Amino acid sequence: MRNQKGITLIALVVTIVVLLILAGTSIAMLGGDNGIITNAQDAAAANTEGEVIDKMNVAYNTVKANIITKSSTIMNWDATKTENELALAKTIAGEILTATEAEKLTAENPLQGTGKNSGYTITYTKTAEGVKGTVKIEYTDATFNLDKKAEKPNRHYPKITCTIEFSSDDATYTPPTRNVNQ
């Protein structure tokens, strides 16, 4: 019976052990703090954050250019007049949301983005004429972990916020801030 061909029990056990080691290594590379899945989630959150901050910066630059152009070309134009202030607030909202959504912005009606813009909240604070108007932009995303009580909260930001204020002939900007989970 020595001439039979086949696998010995020892060869089978060694093969199974090698496969288990490879499977364990693969699983460790996928999960964990430096795993492929975690790194992919971090990259997606960083990409989203960059897009949000870019939109906020574009909104500020657009409204600042709008104010500078109008105040230098239209005599007695004032950004803090009620009708101008609301138009500027809608300009900011239009850079973040769709034009249709932006038209709905009023001091009494903060905007909630929908569709691909869900996550954005734009709040316009109407002020007395001649005083700075304020538009606050907040972004919250489902990929950002809002539950700080979670056993192991992720490293992403629950909210990104910026504020744009306009005076009679200028705009000021409080750059985006992030509340980071720790």
C-alpha cells in the first residue's frame, strides 16, 4: 500500500494553518484603525470636507465681489438695506444650494438642502437697516459620526460651520470651523 498517491494528513493540516494565517492577515488589513476600510472612509470624509469648504469659500468670494462691484458702480448702494441684504443672502445660498432652493430663503425660513445638497443648513439673520447682515452656513453629513457616546467614535467632524457678514460696502468671513470628535 505504499504506492498510493494522495495528501497526507500533515500536509492537509499545514495547508489549513497557512490559509488561516493568510485569512487572519487579510482581515486585519481590511479592518482596524489603519485598515483599508477605515482609510477609505477617512478619504471619503476628507473629500467631502474639502468640497464643503470650497463651496463656503466660493459663496463668500461671490458675495464679496458682488458687494464691491455694486458699491463702486451704483451710487448710494448699501448692502445693509433690507432689499439688498436679502438679495445678498440669496446669492450666498445660490452658491451652496440650487437657485430654486435659494429663492425660498428668508429671515423666517432657514434653508435645509435637499438631494445632493442635503446636509446644508443656511440661516439668514435679518438686522436693522444699516447694521451688518449675517448668513450662517452649516454642513452636517451622514458620514460624520454625530454620536460622541459611541464605543469608538470615528475621527470625522460632526459639523462644519462658517459665517458671512456684510456691512454697507464690504463682507467679512468667519472661515469654516470643524467640531472634531475626540
